[in-house]
Amino acid sequence: MADLGTVGRVITGRVVLAGGHVSGTVRDAQGAPARRRLGLFHRERLSYSNAAYSDATSGVYQIPCHVTDYQAEHLVVCLDDSAEPVQNDLILGRVVGL
């Protein structure tokens, strides 16, 4: 996996988001769109928020999240598939839902 794409944005000041989401595109090591399982975790509490799969054709994913904390940051975890070659799972931190 090469990258997770753009997932969220950095926000300064107090925000309240309900029904937000984290989204982006997953690509494999060759740069082609890839289907992968992704998990969203609250960064401060390290608690599970939600999960989704990226689309096999486009690599696009969208994970619903409800953000009510002051600048609640999340971690996106992207799991590698079982095909060879085995790659490390990816973690993208400090993500804020839109």
C-alpha cells in the first residue's frame, strides 16, 4: 500500500460535527486503486469508532464518524490484504472528520 490519500482536515478552534466522515483513496504498492479494510479510532481514548472497505475499482473509502469533542482527532488504520507480497498495515494519525 502506498498511501491512504487525503482523509479529513485540520481544524483550529472549537468545532462540533455530527454525522461527519473521514474519506480518501487507498492504492496498492504499484499505485493502483485497492480494496482494503479500514478502521477508525478515537486518538485520545484509543477507542474504536467505525470501519469500512475501500472500493475495489476506485480505491475510494468513506468512514462515518460523529465528532463532538474539541478537535477530536482520529487514527485511520488500513489493513493489508493477504496477497503476496505482504506489506505492513498503515496508520494515518491526527485525522479530523469533515
